[in-house]
Amino acid sequence: MTHSPNTKYRWVLAIILLATISSVAFGEGSVPRLEADMETTLALDFTDTTVRAVYETLGETAGIQFVFHDEVDLEELVSLSLSDVSLREVLVLLTDKLGYLNAVRGPRTMFVAPNTRPMRQIYTPQGIQVFHLSHASPEVVITALRSML
């Protein structure tokens, strides 16, 4: 039995869409969310304290576990004095001051790595874009897929 070219393209498109839908439905590629209250205000005062101690204190206060990349210098000394600042702002200030990248790895786990291009490519979540193809012709869809791949 032979199929017309349009039928073949529709089957290819259907298989691609089913693979995409199943990966989304089963949670593959989903971005983990931190369950900590990011708007909790904190008061922190550190003078010549190690990075390890700063993150341990922050983790105990916010209920977050920090996991560190091998290249993070945990013995580096840091001085930091903040009052009435949200957890979100503290994390941003720490990453800016120390040059680290925070990546959420679970509801209560955050991974800390050096803020370099290779680390950002590995640990920064990728975006997903949805294309609605209900009125597109198979030829247009195939051309678009070929240009993306």
C-alpha cells in the first residue's frame, strides 16, 4: 500500500508531536522549582567568614541544601552585612559578589558552580517554545523542522 506524500508528512509530524507530548507529560526536561519562601526577609552579618559558613548559615535559615561544584573555593573569605533583605536578593547578591551560578536541582536543593560560559550552558534551564500547527501545511512544517534541525 502506497501513501501520498502528504500522508507521509502527516505521519512524520504526528510521531514528532507524540514524542514531544509524551516527554512533557511524563516530566522529562521539566525545570525544578525551589519550594523555599523566596520573600522571607533575612538579616545577615558576616565578617571574614568562609564561603562554606555563609552558605551553611543561609541553608539552615532558609531550609535549603547547597551542593557545590569542585571548582568552588569554599575556603574563600567573604564579608557581607545585610538587613531586611529577601532570600531571593541574598542569593542574587552572593552570586554577583562571589561570581557563582545557582541552579535549582530539587525542591530544597540548590547547586552552586562558577559562573563561566560552560557552566551556564550545562546548568541553566533551557526554554521550550510551543508551535501550534493546526492550520499549517505539511510542506511548511517539514521546511521549518529542517531549518531548526
